[in-house]
Amino acid sequence: MALDTWLIYLLASIGLSLTPGPNSLLALTHGALYGARRTLFTIVGGVLGFSALIALTMFGLSALLQTSAAVLGVLK
């Protein structure tokens, strides 16, 4: 894939990671219950998990696009 496509995907991933969702609620709950130090592990785990999912998705879409554009169109 072209570099500009990767950069757009990276920008979209960062935007998605900044929106409030279940990970934010989990971090807030752990912060209230266990304190800031233990909550840091929850936040790091959420970031690593989200990054892994984004990377797997990125490589899967890239492989699908290289294999067949028609299949990607059906997936959309």
C-alpha cells in the first residue's frame, strides 16, 4: 500500500483511540477504586490491546486489498 494510505489509516486510528469508550470507563472506574498507580497498568494494557487490534486490522486489510479489490468492495 502507498505511504499516504498508511498515514491516513494512522490518523484515523489515533482519532478512534481518543474517543471515549469502554476503555475510558474502565480506567475511570479503576482510578476511583484502586488509585492512580494501579490504574496506570489498566491504561497501558488498553493501549497495547488497541494497538495490537489496529495493527492486525491494518495488515489484514492490506493483504485483502493486494489479493483482490473486488473482495474488499464486497466487504465494504
